[in-house]
Amino acid sequence: MNLLDRIYEKAKQNPQKVAFPEALNEKMMQAAYETGKEGYILPILVGNEAEIRAAVAERGYDESIFQIVDISEEGYKQQLIEKYVALPNTRLKEKALARRMQDKLYYAMVMQAVGDADVTFAGIADQLGYRRDTILSLLAEAGISLDDVDVFVGRGGGLLAVEGGTYEVTDIVLEHARTCANGVIHPAALGPQLAHEFAEKYQARAMVVNPPDVDELQDLARMTGIKGVNRVIHLHALNLKETAIRHSKNVLHRNYEDCNYVVCHIGGISISAHRKGRMVDGYDIVGGEGPMAPARCGSVSVADLVKYIEKNNVSLKELKNMCSKTGGFVSHTGISDALELTRRGEKGDKYADLLWNTMLYQIEKAIGAMAAVLHGDIDGILVGGGMARDKDLVKKLTEACSFIAPITFYPGEFEMEAMAAGAVRVLNGEEELKVYSGKPIWDGFEWDE
């Protein structure tokens, strides 16, 4: 029995109650039905009861698989409200909660909060209103006014490949964020939309800074050994660039555009080469490139992967998930928590210890590769991210890589500060505000078909 089979079997032993507020969405309903039918979950469809029943019948599903919750049914809604307001540290009063529960996602989240659901499963599109209202509620409780805000900055997401910089949130940015035009379904796509909504409400400007789709690869980094397959990258661009900008200014007292770095974000894991203000090489972590990470498989031999697929009858969807969700530590141990893995290693678990050190080894190799990209002309190796707090990681990366260039650790992330800093640079005239074209910055070589 492989790891996935063990996970499925464990799920059957204790099926979770999963609320689906996007119940009418065909793919959501199919996922709820198939997992419910197999006994992995107890699916709860949340919305308009009549519409849900009609869709279930039209699609030929057995209605007995589902629990259907009608958000307009006042009796059950009142029960949920009473349970919720009785919880400790509850912020909302009954009237405000009843008003918000007109939103299907909010309704499902209340069910989860009071224990009538274990998990809420929703797509990105349905989260916009819930997240916006949550932000406004918290700000109101803290007595913070947004009336004097000049710029609202959102975490970029859903855009096609762009060069680094700060971009105005335009109609085409919103369209691509809403549709996840780059094919990557990620909550970051809500960033431009939230920034736009606040900017409209408070008559301010909306921007995004160094979105995850920053692609400044040099041509040498794009070609592969298969015609028509060219490299693109998806990295933690916002944090990588902000780390380099801050180090240049505060430590070297130079401009980022005058320096060369290997910059690492050790969480996801991103390793990149920066030459004179441009990120000229790195790894497509969404596609499985680079070192393994807690939930990412990292680079694997194609031949070995083919054998694995054939042996374990792995679907295309399962394979894609291994690139960013079920690979790395998760594939080996079922956990993605680096702290837990290192604790196991410290207690004598040889498997966990080797897994941890293999990841560090692969990070060291990747840093060396990026150093070669820069021909050894490197002003520093910069390491950020949550795992940069780990003393063992700091020690081993320093021992392995400090011969290349001075290595500096910036534990944690600068992403919130980076978004603010990008807007400030634009407002101060230090950086030009860019306009998103809606077309990828690079779309193949001239000889590509």
C-alpha cells in the first residue's frame, strides 16, 4: 500500500464533514460526490436547496450522498447564530452575523466555527467578499480609518509573466486575477481584487508589487533539450527582490541595480540569481523544479518519474499535486511541518533525519548552480523565509556555501513591507509605475512554432 492509499484509508476511518459553499459549481459538486461516495468525507452542500437538488438530479448523482443546507431556512440559521455568538472572543453581534450569513461562504464558515462542519472547501472566487468584510471588521474594531490612505497594495496573482516592478491595478489586471490567467489557482489572485475594491471605496489608487509571475530570465536560462518546451519560473519574487533591495541599501550602501546576488527563500523553496537588479535565473517551483520542499517534490529524473507513474497508476492530477502539494516531506512522511520533522530526527528517526538533510543538500547544490550563473561575481548570498530561523539550516548552509560569497540570513519574510515599499518608491518618484499589458513578457523564441 503506497502513501496515497494509506491516506485514503485513514480518511475513511474518520470521514470529515466538509461544507461546499460553491455547491452549484459542476467541478465542486463532482468532487463532493466522488469523495463522499467513496466514504472519504461527509459532503455538505450549502446554498439554495431547490437549485442544489435540481442540479444533483440533472447531473445524475445520488442525493443521499449529500447533506443539503438551505441558507434561507431561518430555523437552522438561528441555531447557528446562537451557537456562534456564545463562543468566547466572538466579535460579531446577532444582527451583523445574520446579515453576513447571506453569503454562502460566510454561512459555511459559521457552520465550521460551531462544529457543524469540520472543513470548508471553496474556490478562490467565492472568498473575495468574505475576506474583504473580515478585513473591514477587524479595522473597525481596532478603530483604524482608511480615509487617508493613498494607495492600497494587493499581493499579485493570476497574471501572465511580467518583469519586476510595481504595477497599477487596471481592468486587464483585474480580469486576469479573477480568471487566474496564468493557470495557477492561488489565493494571491485575490490581492489585486481586494486592492481595487478598497481603492474604489476610499478614492485611492491600487497597485501590485513584484507578483509571483515576475520572469526576467536570460535567454540562456529558457531553452531545454526538448523543442517547443521552454522554461518559465514561478518564485517568491516579492520577498526575494525585497531582501536584495534591503541588503543593498542597508548593508552594502549601494543600489540593487548595481549588485549581484544569489537570493533564497527557504519555506516554499525559491533559489534565484540576481544580476544588476534583474532575476536572471531561478526555478519553476510550481512546476516541481529545484530542491525538494516540505510539500514540493523538487527536480526528479523523467525516467524515474515515468516508472513511478506506471507502477502506482498515478493520474495527471496527482502528479501535478506532487509538484506543490503532496511532494517532499508530505510524500515521505505525510507531514509538511519542518519543525516536526527535525524533532523526529533529533529523537533518532533516521528516515526523518536523512530527509531533512537531503533537502539541505539540494538547497546547497542549487545555490552553487546559481553562483555559476553569475560566474562567481557575487556580492552576497541572502537567505530568507521561515526556515531560515532553524539553527541547523543556518550552520550547514554557511559551512557549505560561505566560500562562494558572504552569506546573510534574514529569518521570516518582508512581503508586507515589500508591498508598501514598492508603492512608496512610486509615490516618491524613485520608481516608475508600470502598466500591465496583458501579454507575457516573453512568449517563445522566434523559431518556435
